[in-house]
Amino acid sequence: MTIRGFWAMFNEKEKVMGVYVFDVSTIMNTLVSMGRRPVDASDRKTVLTEDLDNKRTIVDVVTRKATKVSWSGDWGGAIALLGDVVLYWGLPTTGSEIRQTILGSRGPTQLVSLKVAKIDSKEFQTVVPYIDPRSAVSFGVVKAKP
């Protein structure tokens, strides 16, 4: 798929969302793709975006080539992209107990999970089985201590 194919769904919108790369040395923004919720890959050569239908696309930052991707149990989108593996918000695995928060200003909320999956496969692993979806979650790479 070309980036033009990915952009097509945004053409009918009055305002479109774009994903940019900001070069701190030149202080220049460069449009990489149309989309929202960008997740910069660990290789810094690709970015994961989503369209208005929550479909995911990996875009090569240099060539702008876009590839539609998916993974098992995607519920709330990606947190981190590590090569062909994604850390993401998911629903509890089929057969798991459904749990809810006990307290909340708007009443009980179903707990979700954090998972890792191999992109475009059915392979996944639960990392955190129950977490409040209102929780702040981030990911970072840290050098190992000697």
C-alpha cells in the first residue's frame, strides 16, 4: 500500500491529522503520514499510526511506504513498537476472570491488560493481566548496568 492509499480516508475530512518528525538540528517539521496516535519505533526508522477507524499502519519515515498491520486482541492501541513486536492495551484473554475497579468517580470500570504481540500473527503474551485503563503507561529503553 502506498501512503496515498492510507491518506484516502482523510481526504473527505475538513481537518486532517498528521504525523510529523521534528528535526532538532534544523528546527524543521516533516510530514511523515496522515494519521493519529503515533508511536515511534525503537529503530527510529518507522512510526506506527492509526486512522479514524482505529486501523493501524506502519510507515517508513524515509520512504513514506505504509503497511497496514494488526495484532491479536488489540483494544486500546499501541504503547511501544519494538521491531515486529508491539506493547499494547488489550482486553483480558478469553477465559480469564473479568474484573472491575472497586472505586471510581463514575462507578466501576472494567480492568484491561497490557500485552505484547508479534505483528500480523496470532502470537501474544500478557504482561500485566489487570490494569485500570485510566492508568498512565509508558515505555522506555534503559541501558543495563554493568
